[in-house]
Amino acid sequence: MTAGEPGPPQGAATGGGPQQRGSNKESDASQQHGTEAPDAENNDDTEKEQDRPQDAWSARRDLVDHSPKSMHVDANSRFGGSLVARDQHGVSGGRVAGDVIMGSKTEIYHFGLGISAANHGSGEVPQSTLDRLAPYFVTDESVFEDLVARLRRERVVVLSGPDFTGRRTAALMLLHRLEASPVRILLRDTTPAQLVQQLGDDQHPAKGYVLCDLTTRRDQPLREPHLLAARDQLVKDDAYLVITVGPTAALEEIDDIPWEPPSARDVLAAHLSELTDEVTAEQLLTLPAVAEFLGRDHQLREVAAFAKRLKEYAEGEVDETAVENFSLLSLESQVQEWFAEDEERIHLRDKAFLVALAAFDGGPYALTAELSDLLYAFLQGTENSALRPQVPVFGTHIGKRLQLARARPYQEQENTEWGPVFQAKAAFRDERVSLVLLREVWTGHPSARPALVRWLQRLADDGRPLVRTRAASTVAVLAYADLPSTMALVIEPWAMSHLFRRRLVAVNALTLAHVLEAPNIPRILDAWCASEEKGMRWVAIRAYGLIGAERPKQTLAALRGAIRKEYRHSDGEEDPDELMVEQLAESVELLLLSPARDEVLAELLHKLDDDRPAHDLAVCGFLSACRRTKDGELYEQPLLLDWYAVSAREGGRAAGELAKLWCEALDDRSRTRLALETLSQWVRIADRNPTTEWALASLLRAMVTTPAEHQRLSHLLRTLRGEDGAPRPQVAARLLSVLPTTAEGPEPVTQTLWTVQGDKRHG
């Protein structure tokens, strides 16, 4: 790491284990694939000792809390959250279509109306051009007339605002209203010091001047003396000057005028009225594709081009698909321009910010800016490895930066390890931008890959769950756009790392790539689950818990194969790798709490007695799921108990199956103690929650089928202590009183629940 390179961001605990500080060597696999490893110190062994995997439930919660909105999955879709008692506990939200990421590269559309707004040289604007532009110009007349009066009075005005908001057309129309003809365009690379020299040219006399996108730098700002000198010359020649500047222009003591563009609908209506007749224009404005277009954040040049496309549609030259795809086409063109522009128009630091905002879209602005500077340093290293990366400490104002990115600031609550807090956030105005932008950078600018891969590796090692989750979501988009390269350069090195936090980022990347419908993700997991590479097997096992509900039988078969492999690898020892068995159990836990829970439960019981690995997988996964409560609160009703209550009330099969699995857990000698501790906690929860008490009373009756079971449960209820050594909770006595004798046998669960609920002792 060079002296000027930013260090790794620090934050809260990583991967559910202790805080991991410092940077690390990547696995050998990353070097085999040609990736650049993060800056390393010789502390891998220490980190490996400290590193522990975050439990699957907490990891999924982080994935839900911190993944971008464009990658959330509908609760009723083929994969997503779990619905336990109508509460959602998994990945959820809306879903994005894959064609947004892949793009629609069927045509190139050139935006603009009249004079090119991008690369223009010096020259006179014909009066006919101004006359042609005038009918298309839309503005607030009262505001514009005030602006005309100011220009008439002061001779020179500076309009500021983002590119393609109509500020250049407004400059021409200001001069047109003043009848300042002829109008001359000045070269955009005119420096502030050269401004006066460009005015009053005897060989090219003019009454109106327009200087668009004035070139300024921090060491060459536009100052008040420049305007005063220009005004003297303009008064002498009875002429006027309008200067337009972008949001990042360097101005000193200049009273610039922010240009407020008209609404897109008004501009579209004006253009359609000029291009077609009034009746056709009204009909076109009612099209669903037009409403969708106007509902997004589009530049005025895109609106003007859309009007031309609608005219072509009205005349039968293009079909409805061309109209529907126009919004995405214009977005793609904008993203391509951002990264094709030279450094004078869009600085490398601003391009790094665009990439970071795409990765952290909707995230805290300060975090996005911090990590964009890290990427900027890496990109500088790619451009010139001999130079020391330099990051300005103070730079562009947040408002101007977001204007350039076509993004918006807002305040929103963010879930953190310390609870929800309000933060200042930033997001693209069009939610599709992040997907299109990341695809464009990864596939359209391969030279940026080394820096981007290095940046993602650093994000994966960050201490903040949000940062690690966004590293995964970014890689998911890259995987959709180019799966082979993304697997080789990023995901596989993470999966083969000995650090669990990196493996977990690989899990989330594969999961979110599957959400986006990237190809072959289940096929990759199937292969990895049977792999001899332990890291890949771990990643596949954890990912199965997140997406395995789509095909529960195949998933459980793969997990049984994985646990059998662990038992075989124990080489005759009494127990296999407990850590890997724990991970397998946690994946089963997530499946039991998923929308496919009924099928998962039936499959676990169907294979329960096949062999010891299958039995251990079912029992351990079941007991892990028993720990989960609604909203994660300690004394809320357990989710599996709530499932039991619903099934018992509706006469479902799951109620009896859950009771049977409880009995199996209590009968398993190696896990009896854990099962009793879990059941004891359920009783303590019932002491504070009447709903839990009713359901638990029904379940306990269903679990008594033999004298041994009756003796075990009655002993538990008689000897149970309260929280922190408190006396036996009163609910234990009430539950003991409803336990059936073995002679009576358990009542049908569909009746028992309502019998207990009707007991006055339970309120």
C-alpha cells in the first residue's frame, strides 16, 4: 500500500464475529485468476483464529436490511422471504427485470434538437434556427421575463444547472427575446481570462453572445472582475452575453442564476403539438408508454427525442415496442456518455462517485462518498501506477455532485447493529441507473476491472454489514452481465478464502445474482456442495438456505449429501466437523421458516430414519428453527409454535409432524439437553404470552404418546426454573395440569387447541 492510499474502512463486527482490523492476503485462488489481492499484512493466522461465521438467520436479516431495493424479491415470488404466520422474515420487496441489466442495444439514438449541445465550436447562430427553436421553448413566463429584464439591465448573466436541462436553449431564447441579433456562440474552452478578448471582434460583430459550459478549474475560477470587464465591453458594443455553467463550475463572488427546467410533460406536449396536430398529440399523450416515460427522470433532450419517436409511431414508421424501449435506450445513452466524456467535463473522481453510488444506491451519502474516494485512488493507480494516488480532502458540494449524477438526497431510517437511526441518503432518481451503470462499467470498460475488483475485495473485508452486503449486490449485477469473468475474478476467490466473512459475501452475491435471474446459479451450488473444496461447500450450503425453497426436495437431498460427506471425512472419529454440521443445520432452519416449510417438513420426516447424518440434519435444523421468534424479540411467540397453532386450528398435517419431530429431538441422546433447554425457553415465553401458552398446551398434549414421554415432560414442568434462577413460573403448573396420562393418550390436536383456549385459567 502506498503512502497516499486510503486505509481499509473500519466499522462494527464483521461476519458476526469479533471486529477484524487490518488488511489480509487473498487466497491463492485469487492470484490464480489474476486478481490483485488487497494490501496484506502477515496476520492471516490470527484473523483465522478470530474469524467465526455469522449465523444464517442474522446474515439473512442483514441481507434483507441492506440489499438495494432493485434486488428485493416479492414475498409471493418463486424465491424470497419466509411467510410464517403471515409475517415476512426473508428477502422481500419488488423485483427488477433482467433486460434492464442486459440492456437493449438494438439501436443508437442521437438526442438533441437544433444545435448540438455537446461539442460545439464558435460561430454565428442563424436567425432561422432561433425562429425554429422558439415554438418548442417552454418556460414559466413570469420567471423568464424577470430573467430577460435582468439581462437587459446587467448585460451579462450566468445560468447554472446540470447538463441537458434546457439551459443552453434558454440562453438563446433570452437573446431572442431581446432581439439581440446576430447571436454568436463562443468556444467552450474559452478561459475566464480570455473572455473579454472574445467579445467585440470587429471581424465577427454580434449583438448577442452565448458561452456554453464555460471551462473553469479550481485554480482558474470565473470571478467577478471577469464579468465586470465583460460588461464594460458589452455596454460599449450594445451587446449581451449569457454564460452557462455546470453544477461543479468554479465560481467566485458570482451571483449565478440556477436554471429551473420546465416539466417534461409540458415540453413533450409542446413538441408533439409542433410535430403533429392537436388531436394526434392528445392521443399520444394518453399512451401507457408515455405515462411510464414521464414518470421517470428524463432530460429535456430525451423528451424532445421521445417526441420525434412518438411522431414516427403515429405515422406508422415504428411499432409500439420502439416506444416502450425508448426510456431504457435513453438511460443507456446517458450512462455511456458519463464514462466516455473526457476529464475536463467529468473528472475521474466524479466517475468513481457514479460507480460507488450505483453500488450504494439508496445508502448513506457520507458512506458512498467515502468509498468512492477509495475507488478513485485505485483507478488512479490503474491510469498511472508510478504516481501516488491523491484524494482531495474537500471537494464538490453534495448538491452539485448529486446534480451531476441525476440523484436526489433524502432522509430515511436505516437499520444498524445499534438499532434504527435516521441518515442522510442519496439515490438515483431513476432506480434502473445503478443496474445499467454497473453493467456498462464492467462490460464496456474492461480497463477498469482491476481497480473495481480490488475495490470490491476491500468492501468485502469492511466491518460494516451494509458495505459487505452492497459489495455482494454489486457483484450480483456483474455476474448477471458476465458470469464467467465475475466467477473467476471475484466470487470464487471469496468462496475459497479461509475467512468466513469473505465466504459470506460470496453467498450473498450468488443469492442476489439468482434473484436477478442470472443463469446457472443452482447448477453452481449443486457442484460446489459436492466439491472437495471446503470453502465452496460452505458457500453452497449457506446459499441453499436462502434460495433452496424453490426446489426443497433437491435442496435437502444436496444437504444430506453434504452432511454425509462430513461424516465420511471424520475418518472413524466419533463426531464430524461440528462447525460444518452447524452450518447445514442453519440452512435447514431457514428452509423450515420459508414459504416451502410444509414440503420441507414432510421431506425431513420422510428421510429421518435413512441414516444418522439424515437424522442429525433434521433434528439440528429443527432445533435451530425453534429458537426463532416473531420480530426476533425474546418473549414473542416462537415461529414454529405459531405454525403449529395455525396448522392445528385448520386441521393441517404439519401439526402432527411438528409434534413428532419434537419427540425425535427429545429422544436423541446427543441433543436431548439442547431440546429440553429450547422447550424450557418456550415455557418461559408462555409465562408472558397467553397466545403462546394456548398453543404450547396443545403441543405438549400431542407430544405425550408413551409413559417415558409423559415422565420427561412432567419432570421438565415440575423442575423448571424461571429466568435468571427465579422460582418456577406459574404457567408450568398450568401446563402440567393439562398433560394427558398415557392411558388417556393425546387428544386430537384440532380439538385440544380450542379446549385449552376456552379454559378460564388462561384468560
